[in-house]
Amino acid sequence: MRTPILSDYLLQHFDKHSAVPSNQQLYRLLRKAILDRVLSANTKLPSSRDLANELLISRNTVLYAYEQLLAEGYVEGRSGSGTFVTDTVPEVVALPSKAIADTVSSSAPPTLSHRGHQLVEHAGAALQQWGAFVPGVPDVTQFPHHIWSRLQNKVWRKPSPDALTYARGGGYLPLREAIADYLKIARSVDCVPEQVVITAGIHQSLDLCMRLLSDPGDLAWVEDPCYWGARNLLRTSGLRIRPIRVDAEGLCPDAEDYTQVPRFIFVTPSHQYPLGVVMGLARRRILLEYAKRHDCWIIEDDYDSEFRYSGRPLASLQCMDNANRVLYMGTFSKTLFPGLRLGYLVLPPTLVKPFVTGVDELHRAGHVLTQATLAEFMTQGFFTSHIRRMRALYASRLASLQESIFRRFDGTAVTAIGSDAGLHLVLKLPSYCNDMAIARDAAQAGVAVRPLSLYYHDADQALPGLLLGYACVQQAQIASAFDVLAGVIERHL
Ligand SMILES: Cc1ncc(COP(=O)(O)O)c(C=O)c1O
């Protein structure tokens, strides 16, 4: 069956020669057609075979796009009748009808820049941020808010004008000192407090690095699979992305990769996101030597290494860097709570001054009293004791989850990997499994998991799996939530 409006729209916008893989391109075009109301609610999509024939692409490409739309709730399957656009796209995202006509007839939508489009089209943040098994979210209910509010009252008692006017870009000095002290001990980071610049988290640290150190067209090596947020931010900054394979020892560039010298190398060496491997010592040395020889910047994202339960605890990459090539990033999103929006960037000494100026010019520094509260929280020992307590709590949640996995899948091809550290593990699935479809069915059954294939540069090359966060699930719910998930997985095996 032909859907004329859709066919015209797709034939007009689908580009077979684009660098974007066909399945991703089709998925984005269909999603855009739904959001822009080119396809209205309850419209029936053509069968995958018809659409594949029409666009002269493989049926698998269409199936992938449909699965992804299903997983995200843009369309729904009605048994025996086909796939229909759901009736849940909120009115606020709908464009007025004239704008729809303009959007359909021109290849350049009227409002967003090219950069804006890149950002929105590759958006990866999940709507659900709490409950079984949302990855990457700590148990915020355990945060000692009574201590925090006491410290906050203290710093608010008589704030100095400095705390309430525009602040200096590097951040509140006692907090920079507390972070430097902590990082020296916990992560062997080699720094003085002046090298620590306070930011609103790793996303902002990355944004600063891009604005101050990159030019459009620069090349970035990015782990594959990779944290979607970092990849999207680098891409949106105009960088060319080169996905680099990850193996059991971390980033694994091949001979061809080495000939394409990047300006940036983005890595999560202490706990690769999402697979969970630790970058080995030999790999670290090679990477640092290569960066030194070719003047590359290594971005070390050390987002959750506080939570290690077993395996090799390795110090930071930064402490092995004798050529000032590493930009080290950390965050309080995992150790305390994501809504705090505080993180830090440890810079080579020569970059401190321009970065502090950069913060002043771009963001105007502030939140001094929140930083002062955090400084008190750290210097009075509450930070390290909170981490210690949470590590024990997460370790026992992890053990419950591993036990549940063992009970249902021991001796099968469904295996857990990456469970030595962090807030999630990866459940590897047999290669024929469609992790998008499983995640969609699990969501319908009330369990949130993220498909591993989402984290790969090219979905066609992706290994199927599921990211299961165990930190924000109460211990008592783990076994029953996993049983629901296991039932869904078994239906796909
Ligand atoms: C690998 C990685 N880096 C960075 C972040 C985000 O850090 P922030 O909240 O400080 O921006 C996340 C969040 O999940 C992450 O998984």
C-alpha cells in the first residue's frame, strides 16, 4: 500500500549517498514526519516490504526504523492490522499548519540551525530517569539531605557580596581545593587546586573544551560503543567522528585509525561506557605516547570510578601523562545526585587561564553558595562517607541482580558483562536478538532498560544487549523486576 504524502516526503529527503547509515536516516525522517504532523495520529504506515520497494532499500533497513519508532512510542502495532502512528505526540511539539507545509516543501527547516538539527536529531536522553532498571542514576533517596540543608543554612547565614554577585570562572576556591585533595588520594590525579575548574557537569566540561580547543572539521576518535551524550556534543560542535572499536582492554585503534590523526580522543578508561571494561596499562601508555607525538587532546571522562566492587582498580590516565595532553573530567552526578549539576575539569596548567575566561564569557559563573555547601560537605568528611555507604549498598544490589540473572539464564547465551564497577551492567544477548524490540516490550511490561545497540555508531555493526541499572532500584524489587524482564527476553529467544 502506498501512502502518497509519506512517499513524497521520503523520496524528497532520503539521501542514499549520505554518510548517515540508511536505517538511522529513515528512522529520523519518519520520526520527524510524525513530530511535524506530516503523518497524523492513527495514520497507517506502509508495510516494510512496500516501503523498502518504494525507496529501493533493504527490508531490514525499514524494519530497524520501525522497531526504533515502536521502542520510543511514536508508532504502535495493532495486531492483524499493521503499524500506526500513535496518538500521543504532545501538542506543544506540533507546528502550526503553515510551518508544516514549509517544512515539507523545503529541505531546510525554518527554525533550527544545522548544528541545532544535529543536536536534536541525535538526542539520546531517556524520558524515564528512575526505577528498575534505569542505567546511570544513583539512589538519590539516600542522599543525606538533612546534613546538606544544615550546611546550606550555615553558608547562607551571612553571605558575602562575592557569593551573590557574578563569580570568578574557576569556581569557589575552597571547593577547588577540596576536589584537588580528593582526586589526589582517590584517583591519583596530579594537580594543584588552580588546575581544577568547576563546571555544571561533564556535559558542560565537554562543551567548554569544544568551544576553546576545537574548530569545525577537526577529527575526534570516539569509543564505539560510546556514551551518546559525549558523541552528540562532539558531533554538534562540528567535529568529524571516527568510531574506534573497544575490546577487552578498552579503546583498540587499528593501523588505519592511527593514520587519521585526531585532535581529540574521547575515552572512559576506568570504566568504559557502556561495556564496563578497564583500559589496560599498555594501551594507556600507547595512547599517551601517540597523543604526545601528534599533539592530540585526550578527554578522560572519569564519571563513576568511585564505585568499584571487584577487578582491577586503576588510577587515572591523567596521572601517567607527562606531556599535558589529558583533559580530566569528573562529576558529582553519580556520587551525589544528577540534579546538583556540578562537576570539574582538571586542566593542564597552560589552559587554566583561557578556560576560566571562557567560563566567564560563555556562562557567567555562579552557584557560589551551592559550591560553598559542597566544599563544607567534602571537607567535613560527608562526601567520602556517603560514597563508602553507597558503594556497599550498590554492591549488594548488584549481587541480587547477578543472582537473578544466574537463576534465569545460567548456561544460556544471555550473560552479564561489565559488572565490576559503576551503576549498571550489560546483559549480552544472542546475536539474532533485536534489543530494541526487547527494550520496547520490557517498557510495556513496566521495566526500563536501554538497548546496547543505541550506543554504537552504526546500528548495523552493533552487538545486541541491554543496559541494566541497579543503583536506583530498591533491593526488594530487584528479583521481581528482573523476572518480568526475563519473561520478555525469553519470548525473544
Ligand atoms: C560516560 C558518562 N559521562 C558523562 C555523563 C554525564 O555527566 P554529567 O551529569 O556530569 O553531565 C554520563 C551520564 O550518564 C555518562 O554516562
